[in-house]
Amino acid sequence: MITIGVDFHKRTSSYRVLDEKGKPVKRCKLDNDPEIIRTFISSIPGEKQLAMEATRSWGLYHDCVNDLVDHFYLGHPKKMNAITKSEIKNDNTDADMIARLTYANFLPKAHVSSLNIRQLRSLVRYRGYLVNQRRSVRNQIHSLIDRNIWLCHKPGSFKDIFCKRGREWLKQLALHERERFILDQCLKQFDQLSERITEVELYIKTQDVHLPGIQY
């Protein structure tokens, strides 16, 4: 089986090709153009296995070449210390190391998920991104209150300033003009983010999710 090691970058990628006996037969660097990549992979005869390190754009590359190779492997980035922490590091040595690890069946593999699963993950990550933004705004509001209001002067009728009573208290809170402006802006942003999170959650509920091992 022919082994192809790929060191994938944003604009270009380096390739190392080993024959059935593990002997290097080709090395090159190509632009990341789907037509160029597919032409190169197609030009390599015989049964082929291809491996690359799992990067942010690995799915794009996988979908481009998967039908041209017999086996596609992802290297686990945290376990590939031989590559990521090598003292002598360049694109050619990385591609060569990936190819040799794959040929020797020593490549620490990561799971190759389907396009459907990758897109569902993107949805969930996007929701998480919005939730983190809202949490940051919430912390900004708490910080503003703490620097303007004594703890003993805060109402005891509610614990969460973002509940209905808390929001009414924030609305009527007497602050310096500058601090009032900041608070109003933060509350507006908090509400906008909450609406976007709700929209994303409603959209996620419309998705048809079938995952192996998950019972509904």
C-alpha cells in the first residue's frame, strides 16, 4: 500500500509519499486548490492510505480527497509530540514523520467524523460561543454594580439581578450618567444575546440527529 503523509497549512501543504516497502518516492509542496490536490492524489497509482494531523480545516481536506484514497487517517494533535514538539521543525520533516508513523501503524489516530456530525458540532459550538459572550456581559454588569453599590444597600427580595424583580431594580437604579450608560448598553447586549441563543436552540431542535449509541 502506498502511504501519503500530508502537512496541511492554510495556503499550501507538504506531501511525502512512501512506497509499499516504506521507501520515500516523492516529496512536494502544493497550493491548497481542490483541483491541484485531486490531480496529485489521482496521479499516484495503486492502493493508497493518506494521513494528516487534525487541524481546524481537516474536514475540508477530507471531503476533497476521501473518495480518492482507500484509507484516510487523522493524527491526534495532542498525542503527536514527535511532530508538534520536534526541535527541528519544518513542513517537509512533518510530512515525512506523518507518513512514517502511518506506514509503521504508530500514528496516534483521532476519530474521523462525518460531515453531518461536524456540522452539528459547529452548531453546538456556536451556541457555546454565544453563551460565553452573554456570561462575559453578565460579569461586566456584576462588576459595575459592585463598584457603585454597597452590598448592604442591595435588595434582599431576590438573589439574581437578572430575574424579573432584579431587572426592574436595575432599570430604576440611580447611577452616575456614565455608569448608567454602560449599564444600559450591557443590558441591551445581554438581551440581544439571549434572543440569539434562543434562536439557535430552536434551530437545533429542528435538526434530525441520529448518533450511534444514543437512545431517544
